[in-house]
Amino acid sequence: MSLTATILEQARTQSIPEIVAVASAIAYLVLAIRQNIACWVFAAVSTSIYVWLFIGARLYMEAVLNGFYLAMAVYGWFAWRTGARGESGLPVVTWPIRIHLVAGVCLVLLSVLTGGLLNAYTDAAFPHVDSLTTWFAIWSTFLVARKVLENWWYWLLIDLASVFIYWSRDLQLTGILFLVYIAMIPFGLVAWTQSMRQQEA
């Protein structure tokens, strides 16, 4: 079955809220690649729905993560708006590797802690993987809000793990969404790199 046929089949069998959440999430990513501030409106719609969906799927860290995404949608809107330079908003920047290394160590430690707590005290599915993707996604979302180029590399790893998680919890349409995300990441990386070079020039 082709990818298009798979998407249509999943659309027929999945709930309307998940379809709306997926469509809004795709709109968010397309607009984020284009550095269009309207991306944060679609992010707010998608994440609001996903909080409810993930609680139902017993992916509690993912539900918490989407609550954070909702807050970051508000933050991202104001950060891009108040930091505006013409139509492009904040400039795209890169951060030193040492910042990413320190962040990575801290995020792994947090993931071990929360994964252990979820495993011991809840019926969470995939508590350690869920925690790892959640903490790294929190960091990556902040990087998007600050227009840090390296966010795209984080999202590549997060999205690969997320496809497995969502598919195994019967959120197939969301799993397909993350496959679409993976395919779109190179476009985001190239577009933001070109934007940064134009700003530097």
C-alpha cells in the first residue's frame, strides 16, 4: 500500500480530533520552515488536542510535553513578534557545541529520573523512551522559539523514536505525521541555513 493510500485509510479509521491535530501540526511545520509567525497558532491548536489524546493513550509524558508545547506556542509568538526584523522575525542563529553537550547530559539525566518514576508509580507505556523524547523535545521547542538552527537535528532523532511510540499505541495517523516530519526536516534545515547566510551577508 502506498503512503497516500495508508494516510487515507488511517484518516477513515481514526478520530476526528486526531485528524484535526495532525493537519494543524503539518501546517505548523510548513509555516515554521517558512519562518511565518502564524505557525504558532496552528501549534496551539494541535497541542491542545494532543494533550487529551495522549492521556487516553497512557503516554503521560507526551501529554505533559504537549501542555508545554501549548505554552511555548504563546512564547514563540511573542518571541518572533517582539524580536522582529522586517518580515522574517528573529534572525536564525547557531549555538556553540558546548551548550548542546551540556544540555544533552542534563536531558539524559532528567530522562532517567522521570522514566524511573513513571515506571515505578504509573502504568505509563515506554516510560524511559517517552521521558527521553519528551525532555529533548522540550529543549528543541525552545530552540525553535529562539530560531536556533540546530533544532532540526534534534527533531530528526526525536521524530524517529516517536514514530515507534505512536504506532505501538494505536496512534497510527500520528505516526504517519512524524514520518512526514522526518521527510520535511531537510527542507527546514536548508531553508533556515539559507536564511542565516542571507542575514550574515
